[in-house]
Amino acid sequence: MLIKTYGSAVYGVNAQLITVEVNIDKGIGYQLVGLPDNAIKESAHRISAALKNCGYKMPGKKITVNMAPADLRKEGSAYDLTIAMGILAASEQIKCENLQEYLIMGELSLDGSLQPIKGVLPIAIQARQEGYKGFFLPKQNAKEAAIVNELTVYAIENIKEVIDFFDKGKALTPSYVNTREEFFKSYTNHPYDFSEVKGQENVKRALEIAAAGGHNVLLIGPPGSGKTMLAKRLPSILPPLTLSEALETTKIHSVAGKLGNESSLMTVRPYRNPHHTISGAALVGGGTYPQPGEISLSHNGVLFLDELPEFNRQVLEVLRQPLEDRMVTISRTRFTVTYPSSFMLIASMNPSPSGYFPDDPKNTSSIQEMQRYMNKISGPLLDRFDIHIEVSPVAFDDLSEKRKGESSEAIRDRVIKARELQTIRYNSIEEIHYNSQIGPKQLDDFCGLNEDSKKLLKKAIDKLGLSARAYDRILRVGRTIADLDESEEIVSYHIAEAIQYRSLDRNHWGV
């Protein structure tokens, strides 16, 4: 007897329908075809034990299982439940007249219970698009799937529940999540707040500008000056995720298996902080069967690279293209996947190998040592940072101050207003959403300077040793500072402040 059941495979951040055909005929044997990986090939042993422990059995006949389309590679253990239900129906141990109306997925334990799977959100979206009546999946993944409206989601703890539903007509209670209520309940909940930071007002201001314009930031300062503490609080001043951004971000984390059990919708912007020993594949994504890397897990959020010169230079170079295109494409022999990677890059570094500023008495590094240290970061990568800010040690008076600083909420309100101005300004340009994305062609249109501002910028380039690459960056940052002031015109003091945020372009750094 031939029976068809349905599952789904995830490629990139999208899902594709997989038809599992189970045929039982005379003879003995178990044949699994359709490009399955080893985890799927091992499913026969898990299914046999699970069925036996639930009062059923693997039929002693010739069982052929085909996973179509047969030219696409299938991986993982999420098809155990799909195959098991097909075997039970094909061997006529249960009656399943409407089995083809449901999507069924889950990993089986030997006692018949279900283990969580990855990529549930894109699978649920695909199930709704295909018009399936319902989606059976492990209980741990139910909240994640239930955020997809117009799809009936059944949370299953044991295969016996699915069997009883089809064979005995036993009702199951669908899982339900109010997506909007779930989202707005905690979309501004952040574990860290800028009010906890003592001193460093100039750095807070630089991060506010970065958040308002989507600028990448490089923090330069000695050990213990608060670089990591400040970076951790940057997501708390970014505009809250929109519902569509939250769904997009959740899809990526779902595919990577990073959501955790009993999770549904990501409501705050992601913050990723990989160690400097990370490989290029782990950073941008990859593997034999490509998975999202840290830059995609940072999508719509912040990627923080602490101790930037300690990263392998070749690893850092792979960031250049995703920072420009805001997506990364990973190609393999049989298929190509594209992951979104629109993130803010925040990096920190010590100013010298000894850890202290060039003019600090504690600095024991020679000029040659400092040049070698700075040359670990390529010029093209430094070009991607609009803001370089020096983070000085916090003074005792600031540390002992009991009064709290300005809250993240107050700063975020100003950032949101500046972003709203940019949304209106770039409404007619598809590829530009905020100031950091302004290209050379649009600089004259959106970052025009009056005579006083031009004179000041020319003087800065001539007298302070600023490089030519700083010119575009200063204009973009100046545009953001003007937006925070709610000024349509970029005036001289906006340019003056923007010039302060180009530390690495000054002569004493030797770069």
C-alpha cells in the first residue's frame, strides 16, 4: 500500500515542501531514498523502538521510503514522525483518511516522545502558504509556530497523541499565540541601560549619533575604560523592532536553532559578541550544509567585535562585502543560499600593544610596534567605520557620583525622531533607509554644506591630517548630527563635532 505524508526542508531562511512516500510490499527490507543524510538513515532504528514502546510495530515486509523531490539533499532528524506515520498508515495499523491534509514533523525518542527541531517558523509559514489544515510538531516548538496566523498548530508530546488523533478521532487542543500582544509586551525590555554608565558622556553622545544614523563605530581605549559596557547598551537606544523585522529576525534564529525551547517571537534587537578566535565560516555562515553565521544572527541588531586587532585578518576581510550589500550569499555545488545581514558593526581595541594611548606614561610600545599593531586592520575595513572615538579612563569623581546618568529610553526617543526624519527624506530611494547608507552620488543632494562649513572642513583636512577617506564619513555623520538637532541644514558646529569622531585619521596614529 502506498501512503504520502508531508514535511518540510529549510534552505536559507525559506522552507520547501517535502513529500514522504511510503510503500509496503511483499518481501523483507527497509529502503530509504531521496538524498537523505545519515541522521535520516538512522531514523529506522528510532522509529522501530518508538513504535514498539507505544504498542505498535515495524512491519516485517519490504518498506520503501522516498523523500521527494529526490534531487534535493535532506538533513536532520525532524522527519522521524513524518516517516513513522507513513509506515503506520501504509501497513494499515491505523486509519488515516485525511493524513495528506496535515504537515507532520518531529524527532522521535525511543519511548515515542518528541524532541524539538530547528527552522520551525519558516516551515510554519510555508505550511500556511501551501494551505495545510494543520501542523503537528513537538510541544517545545509550538509557541514559535503559533505566531503564524491562519494555521492550526498542534503541540505534541508523544507519537501516541498523533496516532489517536487520526485513528480514534481523539481531539487535540490547538496552540494559540497573540502575536501582537506577545510582541508589544516586551519589545522595549533590555537587560542593560545607559543610566548605569558613569561618566563617558562624549562616548555616549557618539553612540547616540551612531544609533540615529546607523553608523558603524570603533571604540579605542585602554583596558577598563568601559568599551564593552558601552557596546552592550547600544541595542537599548536603537529604535524598537517593527513586527516585520521581528519575524524576519526570528526566522534566522529559528533556522540556526538559537531560539531555545518554549520561545516564540524575538522582540528586542539581537546583540552578538563572538570571540576573536572565530573562523570565517562561523562569522559569515557556511558549512557543508550552510547555516547562518554571526553576521546573519546580528541581522537588525548589533555585532560587537571586542579586541578587533586580535581577530584573524582574513576573517575580518570577509566582513567587507556583507557590510556593503547587507546580505551574504553562500554557494555550494548543489545549491546557493542567501542570508540577510543588515547590522551595525561596533568594534573595540586598545590603542597600542601595551594597552594605552600614545601620549600616556604607561605606554611602553614603540612607534614601530604601534604601526604593526594598527596594520592588523586593513584600510578598506577601517573605511567601513564612520565613527572612531577615543574612550578615556573614567575619573574618580565620575565613578563616585551617586546620581544616575541619562536613561536609554530618553536617548532612544531622540534617536527615533532622527530616524523618522530620515525615513521621510529617503522615502523615494529604495536602497537608502538611513544616513550611513548615503552613497557618493547622493552626498551633494543630502549633505550640502554652506560656506562656513566648507571652510571648516577644508581647514580640518589640511591642519589635522585627516585623510581623504574621512571626507565622506564626516558628511554622513554631520547629516545625522543635524537630524538629531532637527535641522535641515548642516551647519559648522555639526561638522566640527563630526570631525572629532575621526580619531584614526589623525597623524599621531600613524595609519
